[in-house]
Amino acid sequence: MNRRGALAVALWLMFLGAAAAVVLRAHYAADLSAFLPAHPTAAQQMLVDQLREGPASRLILGAVEGGDATTRAGVMRAFAAELRRSGLFLAVEDGEPVTAERDREFLFSHRYVLSHDIDAGRFSAAGLAKAIGATLEELTTPAGALFAPLLSSDPTGEMLAILAGLQSIPGPAHSAGIWTSADGRRSLVVAQTRAGGSDTDAQQRDIELMQQAFASVQPAGAVSAMSLRLSGPGVFAVRARSHIQQAAVRLSAASTMLIVVLLLLVYRSVPAVFLGLMPVLTGALAGVAAVALGFGTVHGITLGFGVTLIGESVDYSIYFFVQSRTGDGAAQRAQQWRRQFWPTVRLGVLTSICGFASLLASGFPGLAQLGAYSISGLLAAALVTRFVLPEIVPARLVVRDVAPIGARLGRVVGSVPHPRALLLGLSVVSVAVLAMHREALWNRELSALSPVPAADQEFDAALRKDLGTADVRDLVVVGGPNLESVLQAAERVGASLDAEVESGQLGAYDSPANYLPSQATQQRRRASLPDAATLRTRLREATQGLGVDDQRLAPFVAAVAAARDGALLGVADLQGTSLATGFDALILHSGAAWNALLPLHAVPGAENRALDTARLRAALASSGVTTATVLDLKQESDDLYAGYLAEAMRLSAGGLAAIVVLLCFVLRSAREVTRVLLPLVLAVLCVAAAFALAGRELTILHLIGMLLVVAVGSNYALFFARPDDGARPLTIAALALANVATVIGFGLLAFSRVPVLEALGMTVAPGALLALVFAALASGQRTHA
Amino acid sequence: MRASRRRLVLFAFALCAARAQADDSGLAQVLQGFARRTHAHSNYVEQQFLQVLRRPLESRGELRYDAPDRLEKQTLEPRAETLTAAGNVLTLQRGSHRHVLDLADYPQIAPLILGIRATLAGDRATLDRLFQVDFAGSLAHWTLELVPRDPATLHSVARIRIEGSGDDLSRVEIGQTNGDRSLMTLRPAPTP
């Protein structure tokens, strides 16, 4: 080893140590945020905040299944009590009237600041007469009759008005006192964690606690009768993280093992196999370290992607070992390889890097990380192969001569009749299939990127439907510098929404001001209450025609007097009531920015019809709240994904263009460039056509997979495009071996339970195989010609 | 003095025993009649006598029963609202608004619904489980007095008094613990 070689090895070892240190300290995340924009618009920011930290992200939905309704309700009660005791949850609700008594008491004792109907007019003699008359009429209905005992203290029916406001949104069905699914087979519970939804570690702890708590309340001997199923964003994040970690570890291990076995079979040399894995190891470490340094957080999906790099980076060492056969001694053979083959490998590496570099420009961290990971990983693997491997290869190490295998493969390829016609036919068929399916080719929903399996998503949707939280698709968002300002704005927006509800355009809406009116509104309501003497006089007048004995309304007079002197309500007063949960879910606070959310509900029976958002926007404009925006969450997230998909396509096209430019620059012949690229493009077309035929919609991960096919395949095509210098059988053997390694790596990925990894594997494994076959067929044509 | 009091007590005992006798056969007869009937439909007028009011509140509507456990009270005037109790599920429907509630969450109305429903179903076991049952009269004109056994219920509903002849209800009176009461007068709805 000369001085330069020693330096290369020393630098390599230092790099390995440093990269390992970075990788061990890196922070790993596994939520959907990898696919959320790094520089969002205000509306997207709202969406991102909601998904990451918002109250919705903290919900864990639970379903207890099995057993009969009564036993299940008993288990659910004990389970919920256990969860409440743990203190890890802001709220645990299962439909039990745990806080109902407290809620009623709170609403009743503060009815004169909470009721919408309170204004000065309501306490004039005429206003009182009208309100009391309406209450009496209400008492004649089955539901109203429940309020008869309150008549002497609440003759104007404020409690009724408050409850009507809060109950306009239907809740879940009940059975045996517990929330139940519509089919009656599941008991439901909703727990709101203290920890934010993106704090995956805390979510995992809370989920484990829930499972332990459930196990502990199961009646003895009925262990298998009932089961708990959990769902929600935190559950998904935890599950996805563990799936991805498992997949990354297990698939890496499996593909490494398979590749080792393959190489052992071919090389018949343990040291060669061991050394051959060095570029792979270096590449994987370099990739994760680069992402950790460049982005701060490594997304789980990037880690999963790491597996795929094994398949590609092992290629470099395969070329090195298989092709370096000429010359005496390791040093000479290495030198010969460098001269004869390295330029082609280098061009292949550069081509791959060009393909991935465009991803770095992506506005989505997930894509940018994939780009950074691939570039640094491939670069490291190639550099180690070029500068370190030749230095550490034992002088007498020679792997088995695989030229005969290559020669045989070459004959097989050569025996294919009319290869060019075959390729042309395949292109025509693929293009025709793609053209026929062009409408349904791409999946256009953000959820397509979700690391959550479809079955889990369906279960979640079913639970949300049962809980009555499924149909919130549209929101009005109002912003402001403090809580009071957003509550006031929410009240003004609410006034214009009331008109929409009145006219039947809107079913109902929820507002934080329903739970806690702004201080200004509370003050105004309080100021409209008359003093006791005035009230008594007016009552006497008001009750004359109603048959009400005004002397018996003393509790009412006392309550109004108390409310006049009472304190205004603040957030703290809501504590301990279920109103706190409702309120917290509708108020977002980050830094100096406050936002109030007003979820909109469609008119019953018309849930599937989209709301007329244009009309709502006009109504909001008339409310004079300039910070109010109508947000269609589904539309917003689909727009986000559409933008994402468009960007990925643009970047992929950019990557392809960069590859073309690079090849033109190096090969300096349009014919040569075409010869290199055509097999790759055809491989991609065939894979896409196969997906279309199988009815599978393509996602961004499929697109990335196609980019990978081009990146990996370019090596094959470049080697085949080289003039035949007598080493062709050796080259074919090296390429075949490299290809099998790649197909193993990606093929395993295709069996992953993580949808995005599966998509990647399903695309690249067949794509890489086809790229090799097509490249061989295209070159075979040339030999014949 | 002492002797006369003792006589009075004895007399009262005798009376009770006699009533208990009549109770069993009469009540059983009435309930059997109801048990045979799977459908009932009446028009009602309801008067609510509230402490705060100088005159009763009046409303009218229809009461329907379908065996085994569906009871519907449809108020028509002055304000339309329908209350349906099927099993333990209460449904309130007013216009397009619908609320589904659990009967168990409403102890103020649960005994009323359960009592009337068990009577219409001829379900003696449920009546005995929930109420202290007192029967008087004959099949032609009987009175059933139900006093809730559950002390929590007694906070709101003191007693339910059902009158009828044969397998028709004619009056349902509910006495609230606070002194309010309501009286429902029923007439079989004309069969269409």
C-alpha cells in the first residue's frame, strides 16, 4: 500500500467513525409530516399544525369488541376509569355522564352570560312575556317537559337555549350508557392525550398504558372474549414507526444475507464477500448521516429507503471483483480495472446522482431526504470501491472466473430472434395500455402516501363515523393576536353562519364561543340584566296574560341578581367539564398567533353534497372579519398532494433531462445516448403499464421507483453501450450478478407491510430486471448488425 | 280508645289483604289482556299542573305502542315533537333535528316510559321490579298505582297512576316529587 492508499484507507475509517456517531445520535420520526411542505401557505400551515400538534392529532379512538353489550359496558367503564386515573389524558370520554352533572351545573349557574339570547330586549316586560310564553310552549313537548322543574328559576328558558346551541351537532349512539357503534357491536371511547400527536415516543407510552389498563380490567376467565382496538393519528404514527423500523431492520438483514449467499456462491471467497460489503456499509452510513446533518430529523421512510441502496451500492463492488481479472497481483488487477471499467462505472454513478439531485430541490422534506440519502450513499459507495477497496484487497485474492456464465448468458440473449422488433412491439403495447388508462393512472389523494395500511384507515373511518366526527371537512378559521380577539371574531362569524343555518344552506356549526363567549359579549350580556326591583315590576306585567304566578319566580329574580354581580368566565372555569375538551379542540395557539376553528356540518341528509364554499365566503366577507377563511380540509390536502405529485413529476423530468445532458456531454453522440436511454425508458413504461393493467394506481413512490430504475439501469445500459473490448462475457456476468442483487434488495421490499416501501419494491425489482434484459437485447441487435 | 284504635288497625290490615287478593287476580287479568294486544293507538290530551302556573298547560297528540317495546308519544299541539322509545334508545325528533339518547340517562322520564310500556306489554315482572304496584277496581274500570322503587327516581317522580278499562288506557297521571303533576287523558284513536 503506498502513501496515497494509506491516506485513503485512514480517511475512510475516520469517515466511518464520524458517520456512525451521527447516525446513532440522529432523531427519527415516522409521521406523515415527511410529505407535508417545508414552506407551506397559511392554509397549509393550518393543516400541518392540525396534523402534527392539533387536538385532532391527540385523539386516540378505542373500540371494545366482543361480549354482550352489558358486559362490554362494564369493562368499558372500568377501563375509562383506569385511564382517567392515570393522568396521562386530558379527557377520556366513553359516553358516560361523568361530567354531565358538572356540565349541567356549570351551564345552569352561568346561564346569563352563556345564553345567546341575552340582550336588553329580553328583559323588558314584552321580552320577558315572549320568552316565558315560549318556554311554556316548550314544556308541552316530551323533551321540554324535562325542564318543568326549572321553570321557577329559569322561566325565560336560557338553559334550553344553551343546550340547543350545544346539541345541534349529533353525538354517537348509546347502549347501556356507553357510546356504541351504529351496529351495536363496538363500545367506543375517545381519549385525548396530553402529549402532542407528533411526539411519537409519548404516544407510544400512552398506547401501551391503554393496552395494559384494558388487560387489567378484563374479567377473569374472559380474556379472549373482548378485545380492544385502537386507532387515531398517534396510533398510526407509532405503528408506522415500528413497521418501518422492523421493515428496515428485517429487510436489510434479509437482503444482506441473501446477497452474501449469492456472492459466496459466485465468488467462492469469504474475504471477497466481506470486502464487497464495505461500500454498501459506508454508503448506508453516509446516507443516513447526510440526512441527519442536513435535515435534523431522519424520516422513517428515508430509513426504509436505505434498504434499497444495498441493492444498488453492492453493484460497484461486484463490478470491481468480477471484472478485475487481468494482470498479476491485486494491485495490477485493480489498476487494470480502473483503466478499463471505472470510467463506465463513474458515468453510471454520475447518471444516478443527476437523477436524484433534482429531488434535493423538492419542497417536501420526504423527497428531499430521499435525494440526499441516495446521492451521498451512492457517492460514498463508489468512492470506497474506487479508492479504498483496491488498497485493502489481499494480494492473492482472486474470485472465481465467471466469464463462462457471462458467455452463456450472452448466447441466450443473442439467440432471441428479432430483438429490435420485440422491443418496439413492447413499447407500442405499453404506450397503448398507458394511454387507455391515463385517467386512472395516478392516485390523487394525500392519503395514498400514508404509511398506514388501507385496512387500518378503513377501521379509523368507521370509528369516526360512529363517533359523529367523520364529516368535518369544512372549517372556518379566524385568526387574531389573542384569545379575546379570536373569540370576538368567532362570534361575528357565528352571526353570519346563523343566517346560513336559518336559510337551510348549512346544517350546523360549532364554535369555541359557544363554550366560552368573549369577555366583551359576557360583559354586554351581564350589563343587560336589570336590578331585582326593576325585574320584579316587569315580571308582574309580563306574566299577566300567561297564567304564571310571578310571586313564585323569586328564584329567577335571585339568579339574575347574582349574575349581575358575578365574575366573568375565563378558560380556567371550564376545567372539569366536558366543555373544556370541546373548547380546546377549537382553539389553536402557537406563539403569538391564535386561531379559532368553526367546523361546519352539512344539512342532515345532504352530508355527501359539498358545501357551497363560495356562498360561505361571501357571507363571511359581510361579517367584516377579515381574518376569516373557509378551509376545505379534504380539498386542501388533495391540493397539497396534487402539488406534490406535480412537483415530483417536474423534478423527475428534470432529473431525466440532467441525465440526458450528462450523457450527451460524455458520449458526444445522439445515437449513443439514445442507445443508453431507450432500454431504460422502455423498462419504466412496461412497469407502469403492468401497474395500470393490474388496476393499481400510481403514487409518488412509484414515480421515485421509476427514477431509481433509470438510475440503476443506466449502469447496465452504459456497459452494454461500450464497444466490445473482449471483456463482454465478464461484463455480462458482472451485470447479471449486480442485477440479481438489486432485484433481491427491492424484491424483498415488495413484501413490506408499509405501503410506500411496498410500492417502491414493486416498481424497482421488475424495472431493474427489465432494464438489464432490454439493454442486453438492444446491444445484441448491434452485434448482429 | 285503645281498643278502637286496635280495631281500626285490624280493619286496615283486613282491607289491605282484601285488596291484595283482588290485586293479583284483577291485575293479572288486565295484564293478560294487554299482553294479547300487540298494537295500541290513542289520542291524548295532556294537562300539566305546575306550581308556578295558575292554570294548566295543555297539549295534545297521539300515543302509539307496538309490541314488544316500542312506545311513541307524538305531541302535535302546540308544538310538534315526537318521542320514541325502542328498547333503551330514546329518539327525539323535531322537524329535521333528531336526537338519540339513552333511556338510562334520563331518570326523570325513564320510569314513566318504562311503567306505561310494561303495562301495555302486560309485563308483570318489569312492573314489579321497578315499582311498588297497587291495583284497584275491576277489569271494566281499574286503577294501577306505580311508586318507583329506585330512590334516585323518587327525587323526581313520586308516583304514576294509570286508569283504564279492559285493555284500553283512559288516564295517566304523573305526580312529581316537587308537587307538579301532569294528567293525560286518552281515547282510542279511530281505526282508519
